[in-house]
Amino acid sequence: MESTQNRKITMARAISEALAQAMEEDPRVMLWGEDVGVYGGIFGSTEGLYEKFGPERVMDTPISESAFIGAAIGASAEGMRPVVELMFIDFFGVAMDQIYNHLAKNHYMSGGHVRHPVVLMTAIGGGYNDAAQHSQALYSIFAHVPGLKVAVPSNAYDAKGMMLAAIREDNPVIYCFHKGLMGLGWMPSDSLAEVHVPAEPYTVPLGQARVAAEGEDVSLVTIGAMVGKALKARDRLAREGISVEIIDLRTLVPLDRAAVVESVMKTHRLVIVDEDYRSYGMSAEIGAVVAEEALDYLESPIRRLAVPDVPIPYSRILESTVIPSEMAIVEAVRAVMES
Amino acid sequence: MESTQNRKITMARAISEALAQAMEEDPRVMLWGEDVGVYGGIFGSTEGLYEKFGPERVMDTPISESAFIGAAIGASAEGMRPVVELMFIDFFGVAMDQIYNHLAKNHYMSGGHVRHPVVLMTAIGGGYNDAAQHSQALYSIFAHVPGLKVAVPSNAYDAKGMMLAAIREDNPVIYCFHKGLMGLGWMPSDSLAEVHVPAEPYTVPLGQARVAAEGEDVSLVTIGAMVGKALKARDRLAREGISVEIIDLRTLVPLDRAAVVESVMKTHRLVIVDEDYRSYGMSAEIGAVVAEEALDYLESPIRRLAVPDVPIPYSRILESTVIPSEMAIVEAVRAVMES
Amino acid sequence: MVNNGNRSIIKSEPIDYLDFHGGMGMDTVEMYRIMCLIRVFEDRMAETYTEGKTPLFSIAGGPVPGEMHLAAGQEPVAVGVAAHLRADDVMTAPHRPHHAAIAKGVDLKAMTAEIFGKATGLSKGKGGHMHLFDPRVHFSCSGIVGAGLPPAVGAGLAMRHQGRDGVAVALAGEGAANQGTFHESLNLAALWKAPVIFVLEDNQYAISVPKSQSTAVMRNSDRAVAYGIPGVYIAGNDVMAIYEAAEEAVARAREGRGPTLIEVETTRLYGHFQGDAEVYLAEGQKEEWRRRDPISRFRDLLLARDLMSEERDQEIQREVREQVEEAIRYARESPEPEPSEAFDDVFVDI
Amino acid sequence: MVNNGNRSIIKSEPIDYLDFHGGMGMDTVEMYRIMCLIRVFEDRMAETYTEGKTPLFSIAGGPVPGEMHLAAGQEPVAVGVAAHLRADDVMTAPHRPHHAAIAKGVDLKAMTAEIFGKATGLSKGKGGHMHLFDPRVHFSCSGIVGAGLPPAVGAGLAMRHQGRDGVAVALAGEGAANQGTFHESLNLAALWKAPVIFVLEDNQYAISVPKSQSTAVMRNSDRAVAYGIPGVYIAGNDVMAIYEAAEEAVARAREGRGPTLIEVETTRLYGHFQGDAEVYLAEGQKEEWRRRDPISRFRDLLLARDLMSEERDQEIQREVREQVEEAIRYARESPEPEPSEAFDDVFVDI
Ligand SMILES: Cc1ncc(C[n+]2csc(CCOP(=O)(O)OP(=O)(O)O)c2C)c(N)n1
Ligand SMILES: Cc1ncc(C[n+]2csc(CCOP(=O)(O)OP(=O)(O)O)c2C)c(N)n1
Ligand SMILES: [Mg+2]
Ligand SMILES: [Mg+2]
């Protein structure tokens, strides 16, 4: 297998490459979902797999999310390792019972006797005006209910490594890829997500945050597509003399509390940036963790920047008002530095 | 209508009384759900209504939650004011799309032109060994997504007043009644929930927390069935010289942030007690609000007591290990006082 | 043991409905006009959508934001059904909603402005092309497949409860017939004898997945048996055949005799969304669909039967083109919403 | 236009299946024994459940925690179907699972201990009566109505993919046939020709709601038409008729010819759950059901045909009673789980 030191590929390709390698190394890995076959996945996550592995291992499904996600439960109990695509995370509501009451809990309810090595991969995020039912992050909901690991890669390297880790893992994993990181031609995509990706299979362990950039003055904790925006905001802020440390959580479950706490102990300030809704979600959890474990280190109130508890509006100007932007991040950091 | 100064009734009766009064005062109010007719609701919430209002206004449904909850969307758009029962909140996963993508968002997505005055009432909570799929609180999930008000009464007085407020409200309201507060003969029930309830219709506004008990040393923020447990814990702690102020949030949306912040400004300590899962939920949100708005007032780290991110186990001893108990509350408060 | 039960009624001939209905109040030319209006709207939307986009289908550029699912080719369904509806009848539509909205009488200018994301749009720019709401004509739609069916049942129930003789039409793609809401809603409507007409647009594909790979039966209309209600399949994408089936179904519903399931063979003349390369289509499939364009066929029929003159046709073409241009002009010239608009309408203020 | 299509095959006579099958390897007495085992288990569970409860059905008291849904009266379904299954065939069951679990061969002691919430239970006390998992015999159940159907389809798919000739049986109440998962799962299984047998236990009620008030058709088996698969209704709660229908369906599935839908008329001899006052039942309904007790009818038949002697019957009664008592004793004497057990098994440790 060709390896290089500088093979930049899109996140979509990183994901489909991980899937191909997993399917090569393990015949138990199967893939199904809507338009994952000939089409290659609406967001390119399964490009080329149908051609490579054929209709027995790569299957298009009807628009029956409860049935085909639930099918992964039974198939995994019988020894398969299904990867299933829920086209948009926004559609979770038609299939949530199978996900959270069964896929997530059967291991526990069976006293550890049943395992469901299933990856449910799904597209998240906005930024391209797909409005209220096709632009949400929503990962906090999956992180709230016990029994699911929740992975949200911010770049192609992590995307490949976390996908391989998720597939090899014996627990169900909700794997959320942000549409705006995939490098699709027909959608704005953050070029920061297109990084060097080794050709060989490798894993990025689930549960280890990454210091995306070191800094001294303020900890910025974030995930997914907000990592790239935060990095850009950090550059701007550096010019103002503000040194921002960026923590890319990578997974919400397991949550790398130590990474967050350590950073705050160093910087004494915390900004949380999240593309999910603000209340009762990721930004709240991080804030609470710090108020529990590093309260005395905080020199100013924490600050949360997230979708302000409104549905994602359609029009460009409205959408960009509610989804945290580079400038909004800059302002949030400034505000924390001033308070 | 008979009124008295001391008419203690169960929360189940308070709810069915509120429903009866709403149906009397407004012919647009209809009621449907599983076993809400002759049976009177599995938890007695609709007792007597079928007899009083007949099968045209009180309708049993098939086990088709997406269809009958979705039906409330269309019916309310056409001018009705449906109250719909989802038997257990644990079943939300079979109908969540209708709830969160439509009922919650249509008002916004229509630019304010469509209204859905719908009350979705549902049973929450554990404490009677109904295991992982029938014992959850889960209200944080509804509070996380925009467009739904979320009410969680802790006693019969609030239950009646909040139900009447919810029905008169033009927004969709998720109304969560805790099974262990209903005063059912066949289930343990907290007698503290059985309080004086005026016979006349009245409302308790959604969005106003209540100081359930004043105190000086620590603020205990909670909701639902945990309020009663907290009150009992408070008595114990008082004997140790610890004065606990208990805030009953009553609603998660709208959240009475001011009530929380004011209390913490007074006591300088915060314990959050919640029957929902610990992470990414109610306890996180309250912690984050305080870290945002009252950080400088905190004299010790906040403490969260909630279901520790495990499914609710079946056996008595296991269930009581994970659902916050009076003693666990006492210990959490002590810990905060000591830190 | 294999159950070979009778299936739904299949109608495939554009036979003499015209003769039958010619004198009975149906305005065939008006139906034709609305079909033309829809087609011109969709064609112009396709053009407008690509304006200023580099690469061609970059969702971020140009005057029209977001995804775009066009319904050209599916005009007969919307028009044949809506011809029987009053303004206060209810219609719920799916992610591909323009033809339905136009046929139901949604204000074209406000709808276009909404699609452009403007402040003058139906939803002040907050809804978008998959979320058109016009309570004036009781129209709504949703981007979630199968999600419009339950609300239609509830609307039907409400109208009956209120003593209105209204009906609710739930429109959905053939792909929606495999979603749980389809089953639950048909059962509930049948059980409650709700005045609902379920109409499936069988354009043979759900994005890239052909019906044969998603649906265990040939015709979803056969599924009516599972609810004890009438099921009709209309082959041929013929507006008159649809008109007739809808007439019976709407009458049935209005009279309190319960729901009907109608499935209509139709064709998707654009891709699933604009930008869809349609690699999954067999060669020649698209051309074949275009050859059977339902609008030209209808025009030929109307001309052949002297129900419309060439002049009237040209006048109609002029008219609808003007109407569409005016709507697009209105949308273009309308102001963007104020940013603060994003924060309003989450809740009704009390 | 009303579709009066042929419906599913209806079998109602406890005819000569016995003669037909008598010499074909089916052990009727063994089936009888398992039905008796289930009945004794359910009766003893009903007694044990009320032990130490004040008021009588207080869910908090006594040795058995939680809710209790008993399946007495429904033995023929579980036994008639499971008679065709191997240990490595899959079964998913609903909230009323004891008969199915016993028929599938779930370990009775571990199952009873689980229902008592003990450390020796199938799930170490974490699952409970609605969450019995025994991977040894590929059995699982769920407290969510209709939730067992999708996993059964997936299990079927997996077995076929692995080249196993296994089948999956999804058992559910008639009330589950109005849940979206029913529809989606049947379509998916039919489409993929998955080796699945869907078995509905039509005990005519879903809690208090009679089938006529929840289901738009008389027989859910008629819904098989909607998926192009065989549908069979078995009237009479007769184990032999069920056995025969299941034989055909299981063979069909094993041979790769796809799924079957079987609905079985049966009776719920206890309430929906223990403590249900059953105010919604017509007077005399319960007595009527009891009169048609499927076990005594089967016994009479076996005795009349000399397939079983009185002595063997008495021996069986003794045997199963002992087996149940032993299981209950085991459960009672087993230790409670350690509190720390609550924190294990959320995730597989890597
Ligand atoms: C519940 C749900 N699942 C998946 C999708 C993604 N999706 C949007 S349209 C579509 C295909 C719909 O096909 P069909 O119902 O036949 O309508 P058509 O597009 O052909 O008009 C899919 C899968 C969705 N919007 N909602
Ligand atoms: C999705 C869902 N909705 C509602 C319930 C509550 N519930 C439990 S059992 C039951 C009735 C089930 O009836 P049926 O399927 O006929 O089975 P039976 O109880 O008669 O065996 C209901 C409504 C549930 N568990 N899951
Ligand atoms: Mg289609
Ligand atoms: Mg039943």
C-alpha cells in the first residue's frame, strides 16, 4: 500500500478509504443505508465501495430508517459488524427508538452478554442553507443517552482513524461527519479539513481529545467543523495579542474531561464553541465539567457560543447569524478576555 | 364549583381535573392517546374524562405514536387544541421526528404563521423497577431542541395550574408527570406531592421557578420528583446545621435563569439534583448557567447528582443505586459544604 | 399459501374521461394553464438556481440558496388532485413541493420570495423551498420523507370534528410508502374514517434507488388492502385519469366515507435535486421520459379535441411566463431579512 | 372502487394435522409438556408476584419487582412456532415474553432469577422481565411495542450472509401491527427475501384497546398482501394448526424463499399486566376464554387419540411443577447483585 508523508485527501475520501480497508480486513463488515450503493453516498462517504465489494456487502435500503438501523442490531448480535448510514442526523427522530432504547442499551440490559459492534454514520451541520430539517448538529442528544460512543471528526486524518477505531470497537458508535468538511465540490468546504492522511490503516482512539493549537490566555473547547473556524479565529486573535488554546474534543462520549480541565488550569479562561443548540447540550456539559473540576482556576465567567436555541433558518443571512462564525468566535474570546 | 382551603388531592386527580376544566371551558380541546378512554390513562391522568366528554373528544388510539402525535400537528393547525398522551416518555424514539422536526419547528419555519397549541403529556421517572425502557426522565432532550416548552410539575398544585397554562398556551408544551408523584395505589408515591389544590381553574405560569424552601448555605436546584426528595434531605441537613435553599425549576423551557442565579448569589454554593442522565442534560445546563452568570459568587465547585450515565437497571438495589436518593442528596450537599 | 389477492384498481388509459367530464364543470384549459405555470416555474427555477454558481451546482452561490428539488414532469398529479380542492381543504406535501403549492393556490410571489430567502417570503425567509407554509390555502410541506401524512390525518379529524366538510390531501413520493408514518397514518385514517386522500407520486426513484429496490410490491396502491380502503393506481401520468380518480376519492372523503390511497405513475424530468448527475439512470431513460412529457400530450389532446385553440395556448404561454417572471422579479428585488429576524418566531409570544 | 381483494388464508379447524403429522417426527407430547411448563410458570409467577404486596398489586413490594405481563393462554403460539426452531435460530419477543423464552429453550433458572432481579439472572438483574436475553439460544425481547421486528430482519440477513440456514422469528402482539416498525420490517424482509417469520399473537386487546378500535382490518395477516408475501390467519388458538403453518413458513424461510406473516388468534388469560382490573372487558369474556383453554383442549385431544396416557400426563404435571419450583427456589435463594454492578456493562471494555 502506498504511503506518503504528504497525501492530502478530502474527508469524504478518508472515510470511504477507511470503510474500504475495514471491509478488506474483516469480512464481517457490511454497509447499508440510503443511496450508499451506486450513488456512493449523498456526501460521498461510500464512494467506490459498491463497485469494490458488490451488492452483497453494500446495500441500498428503502426509506425505512427504523427497520434498517434496527436491522443492524440483529445483524451485529449474529456476528456481523454493520456500518449503517443515516443520511442526515436530522432524521434521527424516525428511528431513535431502535438507536437509544436498543442499540445503546442491549449490552447493559443483557448483563453484558450481547454486543452490538455497529457504526451509525451520519451527516451533520449547516452552512449551506439547507434549513431547519437538514442542518443540525444534534450530537448532544446521542451523548446524553447512555451506551453510545459519539465521534465527531474535524479533519480527514481523524476521520479515517476514528472510523477504523469505531468499526473495530465492540460498542455502538455514532459517527458524525460534518458536510462542510467533506470536500464536496458542490458545497463550501473548509480546506483545513483536507490534511495528510496515511494510506495505511491506522486508528485514532475514541476518547482522546487533541490540542489543535496551543495557547496561554484562553481555552477554546470545540468539536467538528468549529475546530477549523476556531483555528482561523485564533490567527486573528493572535494579531491582537490573545493566545488561544484550542481543544478538539473529537468524541463527546467518551469525553476527555482531563484534557479540558488541564487546559483550563493552564489558561484560566474558557470559551466553548458548538454548532449544536446552546441549551442542554455539549456547551453546557463542558461548562459544568469545568465548574466541577477546575472552578478555582477560572478567572472569568465561562462563555458559550452555540446555535442560540432557534431552528436553523434558511436564508443565508439568517443562517449565518445563528451558526457560530469565525467573527463570532473572535468576539466571544475577546469578551472573555475583557471580563 | 366547590372551593376549599385544604383540599388535598393526588397529582393524577389534579391533572384529570385540569383536563376536565379545560375541556369544559374550550370546545377545541380534544384528548387522545393509548388507553386514555375507558381505562382512564394507565397512570390515571384522564380518569373520568371519557365518561364526561364521550368518544368524540376522548379517543383511544392504536399503538401508532408517530401518526397520532403527528395528527395533533394537523389538528392544531386547523384550530383544535389537542392534548395527546405519550404513555411513557421512554417511547419518544418512535415519534420524535413529528415532535421535534414539525410540532416544535413549524411555527418558526412558517415565519410565525402556523401555530400548534398542543400539549403532549407523558409519564416520566423510575423508582418502581420498570427497568431501562420505562423509567427514564429524558426531558433534557426536549429542552435541547428549540420550539418546545417543557414542564415538569413536582406536586398536585403545580400539576393542575401548569396543565391549564399549557393548554391555554399557543405553543407546544411537553408536560412530564412523574409516575411516583401521581398518588397511584399500585406504586410508591411521594405524599409531599399531594397538596392543597383549589377546585377552581387557575394557572401556574410556565417559566417561573419556585423557591420550594428557603435556605442560606447552599442552593439545591432540581425539578419533578426530586423536589420532594430534596425537601426531605433538607430536613436531615437542617439537623446538621446546614441550611438548604431548594429551587424547583418547574419548567426547563423557559428556564428561569434568574431564580437560579439569585439563589446562588445568596448561598454561594450549588448542588443540582436531577433524575435524568447526568451528562449533556439538565444538570449540565444549570451548572453552565451559573458558571456564566454567577461564577464569582461560587465558593466551592458545583456538584451534580443525577443518573450516572447508565441505563436504569431492573433490580431494586441496582435501581436505587443509580436514581438519586434522599441519602445521596444529603451526601452531595455535605460534600459541597466541605469542599 | 402465497397470497395472490386482488390488487388495487389500475387505470392506465387516457380514455374518454374528457368526454365524460367535458360538460361537467371541469375547466380543462385552466388545468392545462396551471400545469404550464408549474412547468415554466420549475424550468426558470432550474435556470435561476445555477446563476452565479461556480462550480455549476455549488450550493453556496447564486441567488437561490440551499437544495432544489424540482417537480417538472409531475404536474398532472398536483393539478389533477388540486382541481377538486377548495382553499380551506388541506394539503401537506413533501420535499418536492412547488407543483403542489402552485396547484393548491399558494401565492406565487411570496413563495418565490421564500425560495430566494427573502423577507417578503411566505416565512420571511426562514422556511425555504422545503418548508412552504401558506395557511391561507391550508398548504404546508416538510423535508422529512413521509412526515406529511400524520398531520393530514389530524387535519381531517379536526375538520370533521368542526363539522366542516373539508378534506385533507397528503402528497408523498413512492419512496415514502416504505416509511412507518405511511402505515400508521393510513391505518389511523381508515380506522377513524378521516376525510383524507393519500396521493403517492410514483416517479420510480427515491434519489438513486429505483422502486424495485425499495418496495416489495409493484404498486403501493395494493397496500390499500391493508387498511380496508380503496386503492387506485393511475398509469400514464395522465392528468385526466388522475382528475377522475381524485374526484371519486375527494367525494368519498367529503361524504364521510373515509380515506383513499391513490398512486400515480409520473416522471421526474430533472434530477433528484439540481446537481444530481443521475449516474444511476439507465441510458435513454431520461429521453424516454421527456418524450412522454405530460404537458405536450395534454396540449395535443386539447387541441385535437378543439377544447383549446392554438391562440389560447400561445396566450397561456405568455401569461404564465409573465406570472413567473414577475414572481422572480419580486423575489429578486425583495430585501433580505434583518439578521434579528432569526431570533423571532421560535415561540408565540403570549 | 373498493378493493375487496382476496385476503390471507384462514385456518380455523383443529382438523387432522395430528394424523398428518403424527408419524413425522413431531413430538406432540413434548409440545404439550412445554405448554404445561409455561402455564405452571405463569400461574406460579402470578402467585409469587402478589406475595407480600400491600395493596395487593403494589409494584414496590414482594419478591418480584416491576411490571408483570403474563402469557398464560398464549402457549400454543410460542410452542407451535418454536417446535421448528433450532438453538441457533433467532427469536425476538415483546413485553410479554415468558412463553416465548421457555419455548425457545431459555434457561429457566437464570430467567426466573432475572425476573426476581438477582445476580444469577440472565442479565445479572439488570434486564428484568421485559428484557430477557439468552444469546445461547439467540433469544431476546424488548419492552417497546414493535421493536423486535427490525432486529429480526437484520438477524435473518446476517445468517444468510454467513451461509447459515438459520431463520429469525419475530413475535409481537396484534397491537404491534399498527406500529411503523411492522410495516418497515415486513417490506425490508420481503424485499431482501430475508429468512424471517413474523408471528402476531392476536389476543384481541392491546392493554384496554380492542383490535376493532385499533386496526382498520379484521386480520393483520391480510396485510401480507402489502409486501407480496404469504399471510396466514390461524383461528382457534390451536397448537397443531399453528405448528403446521409455522412448519411451512420456517421451511420457506430456510430455503431462501423469504418471509411469511402469521397471525394467530389467542387469549390472554391474565390481565394486560398483573393488577389490571380489566374493566374494559365485556362481561363473561374472561370466562369464555377460560372455557376455551388451549391446554386442556390439547390434553383432551392427546388422550382421546391415545397419544398420551393419563399417567404420562400426571407425570408431566409433576415434572413441570418441580421444574418451576426449582427455578423459583433458585431465584429466591440467589443473591442480590452488588450495587456496583449497576455501573458495569454500559460499554464493552476494550
Ligand atoms: C425520513 C427521511 N429519510 C431520508 C430522507 C432523505 N431523502 C430526501 S428525498 C428522498 C427520496 C424520496 O423519494 P420519494 O419519496 O420517491 O420522492 P421523490 O424525491 O422521488 O419525489 C430521500 C431519501 C428524508 N428527507 N427523510
Ligand atoms: C412504542 C410503544 N408504545 C406503547 C407501549 C405501551 N404498551 C405496552 S404493551 C402495550 C399493548 C400491546 O398490545 P399487543 O401488541 O396486542 O400485545 P399484548 O399486550 O396484547 O400481548 C402497550 C400499548 C410500548 N411499550 N411501546
Ligand atoms: Mg420518487
Ligand atoms: Mg394484544
